[in-house]
Amino acid sequence: MVYLCGGINGLADKDCKDWREEAKRLLKSDTLDPMRRDYRGQEAESTEQIVSGDLQDIALSSIVLVNAERPSWGTAMEIVYARILHKRVVAFTSSERISPWLDYHADAVFRSLDTACAHINRIGG
């Protein structure tokens, strides 16, 4: 099972949904998509549901696929939580400069979603 980790808060559909749909198409394993619980615009009254749902999804996953194209508080915390639970973290970003924090916590960082998904398909999710 692969958890699809990446920014949601304050983002348009094209930034938080499109890459997840493409990942679902590319991955051979089942996925857990936090966008099935879309709380955009209701964050203040849905904090508990947002965080507890995401933490439960990470616990159920064997791999966390991270869209690291832009910084996100939630994404960063999900990465650390995944590492605490000994989950594999596979990230992708087109950026030439990778944060030392991402480099340290990720098992692998790729330059594209396609290559990250191909890696997950090779190692099994």
C-alpha cells in the first residue's frame, strides 16, 4: 500500500489532485489518497479528522510517496511520522537543490513522478 503524500492546504485541484491521479495510474500497488477526505476550506473545524485520517493512512501503508515540489508543513510532518514507523519514503522533486531534511529522511529522491513510481513498482509497495 502506498500513501500519496503532498501538499493540499490552500492548493488548487491541479496541484493536489492531478499528480495523485497520475500516481494511481502508474503504480501497480494499491494507494491511499488523502484527497478522498477533501477538507479544503474547512481546515479550522476539521483539524482532528485531517490529521488522524492521514496518520492512520500512513500506518496502513508500507511506502510513502512524497510530492516534494513545494514545502508543506503537513508533508514534512508526515515524512517524519512515516520514518518513525519504519516506512519507506520515496520522494520526487524537479528541484536541483534538495533539503538536507528531505535527503536524510527519504530512502530515495527522484526528479520525476514517473521515475519515483517506477522505483516503487520495482521494490514493491
